[in-house]
Amino acid sequence: MAQQISLKEAERKAYRITTNDGLWDIFLGCFFLIFAIAPFLSRSLGDFWSSVVFLPFWGLVYLVMRLVRKQVVTPRIGVVKFGQARKNKLMKFSVVMVAVNVVALILGLVAAASFGMLPGQIYSILLGILLLIGFSIAAYLLDFSRLYLYGLLVGLSPLVGEWLWNRGAASHHGFPITFGVASGIMILVGLVVFVRLLHENPVLNEGIPTQKA
């Protein structure tokens, strides 16, 4: 029994090492920049195209992230092959995230159809709750505790932004400020984690080790 617990903890530790490289933090920060920048583009491009225009940017960031992980991170920490239990958990995460995104799409369509019929605070609260739930589920299933903090940051951003906007302290419902700060924190944390990883894990000289977890 003690050996089983030890193997499970070793697998969990190996998983955390391979995913705690800061790159996902940076990617999430770049993703949520859309909420900070898109409001400035909506007047000239419209709500739809002001969001779609970011797709090439996200694609580029994702490709760079994959390249950096392969060329920079993997030679330092090696490759870990996870067991079936971890694979099943990651599959559950994918299914849950698809469901969350479907719900978000439905709520977005409903909000667009009824925009102006309800106070802005209601839309802000609904968006904040949805973001908080999505991040919390991801944090639990991925065993990625920083996502709880990010969920709190982006979950509060719509409500705080609406509060600033109602008091005339910010434009565009405060999104450029609140989501800009949240994105900046994610990117900064990611960069710190990534630099620390490079410092603590020098390049291995004898190829890339493979660990089974």
C-alpha cells in the first residue's frame, strides 16, 4: 500500500514538473489580452471581427510555445510518459472544457440577444462566474493550483471593470484595465517560472531522458 501511494505521488510530482514551465501561464495571459484590446477595435471592426482578428496571434503564440517546450524545456527536464489514470483525467478535462465552452457560447448568444434589457452588472456577474467555474475545474483536473488564482483574477475583472466604468474611471466597461492587469500578471508569473526553470535545470548533455510515471 505504501509503495502504491509512493508511486502515485511520484507520478504527480513528475506531472507537475513537466507542466510547470510557465508557458501555459504566458499563453493564457496572451489569450485574455483580447478582452483588454478588442474593445478599442470594436467600433471600427465590429464585435465579431475585433475578436477574430486575434486568431492568427494566438496561433503564433501557441506554435512558439510548442517550439520552446520542445527545443528548450524538454532537453532540461526530459520526457515523461504518464499512466492510464493520468490520461483518463486529461480526457475528462477535455470533455468538461468542451461542455463549458458550449455553455459559454449559449450564454453569449442569449446575452447578445437580450443586450440592454438587463443591467450591465448582471452580464458582468454571469461572465465572472463562468470564468471562475471554468478555471476552477481546469485547476482541479489538471492539478494546476495557479489556475485558481487566475480564475479569481479574470472572474472579478468584469465586475470590477463595470464598477470603474459606472464611476467614470474607465472606458469600455473597464475591460482594458482589469483584463489588462490580469493578463499582465499571468504573463509575468509565466516568465518568472520559465526563467527559474532554465536556471535550476541546465541542459542535459547525454540526450533526453525518458521517465515513466
